[in-house]
Amino acid sequence: MRHCVLVTSSEQETAAAQVSLTVDWTDASDKPTLHVNQFALQPGPPTAEGVPDGLYLLLGNIAPPLVFSKDAESLKREIESLGGIRVMVHGRFHMSRARLGELIDALNLMAKNYDTAGEMAEMALTRDAGEES
């Protein structure tokens, strides 16, 4: 669970009040899990100050084309004749630059944890193989 801080203010207040709430992600369990192997990022349109209004993140998937050629040359021709492959877009999201920074941090942490788990699994396999010999 992640905590979210909401900042509120009114015309009568000079300082914003902060309220800490627990963020509930249980709705995620009834959403489909979609394979994603393509992504695109695009800055939002410029504001009056010239700064991009956040950014857009698109997530999608492409499946390899179904081709039936038996030799390399005809396979190459068949793929080139397709002209391109359409991405099946699963979602389009908008976020602020600050949220992009949080997403980058979360992705880096997940990559580090993923790599550590892989290294530990590999060490366990090596250890188990050594015990069997």
C-alpha cells in the first residue's frame, strides 16, 4: 500500500492543510493483465509559460506477423511487404513531470529487485547442482 498526501486550501486559509490517507489498490485484482511490449512517451502541449503540460504515456503490444515463407529471402520480402505492424494500444495515460520521476524511481527499484531475485535463484540452482554431484 502506498500513502498519498492530499493538499487542500481555501480562500480563508493561508496555509494548506495536509491529510494522509492510505491508498487502496484492491480494485486491481479484477482488471485484466495485458502483455505490453511497446511504449511511447510524448510531452503534452506547451502551457502559457512554454513548459509541456505533463506527458502522455502509451502502452501497447505488437504480435509478430504470421508469415509462411520457407527460405530467408522470401521471408524478408514477405515481412517488408507488410509495410509496418500496428500496435494494439492497451492504455493512454497522462501524468505530471513529478509523477514521471516517481514512476522512474519505482521502475528502477523494481528492476533492481527483479535482478537480485534472479541472481539468488541462479545461486540456489548452482548450489543445488553442486550438492547433487
